[in-house]
Amino acid sequence: MAKKRRKLNKDFERKIYTSRKNVELVLAKIYDIDDEDIQKEYISAFNVVVSLYDQLKEDYEKVGFNDNSEDVLKTYKNAFKLFETEFEI
């Protein structure tokens, strides 16, 4: 039986790309923090955002664009905004 092709969405791919750039930027800023205790605190808080981004990317690569994709993206964006409001970067 032939493998079902995953559904692609160029607009969603751009959102994933932008999300990756945002994650990389924040991680770079976190790694620039000199105080190790503060840096560890930021990293542990930001790990939630990173794991949601990883889930978003993995889901799209394996399954493609589906009904769940927008929900995962929304959850990621909410977590990112929450991190930004709680931690000054």
C-alpha cells in the first residue's frame, strides 16, 4: 500500500521558520547572560517554549499540515508571549 503524502502549507512553513528564528534569538540572548544562576533560571523557563516549537516542527515534518497544526502553533505562541512577559530579554 502506498504511503499517504503529508499535506503541505507554505504559509504554515513560514510561521515555523519565523518561530525557529525567534527561539534561536532568545536562546542566544539567554546564553549571553553572565550570571549562571539567572541563565539557568531563564533556560529552564524557556525550555517549555523550545519543546513546543520542537513538537510543532516534528508534527509538520511527519504528518504535514492538519487540524491540530494551528492549535499547536497557538499554544507555542501563547507560551512564547508568557515567557516574554515574565522574563526580560
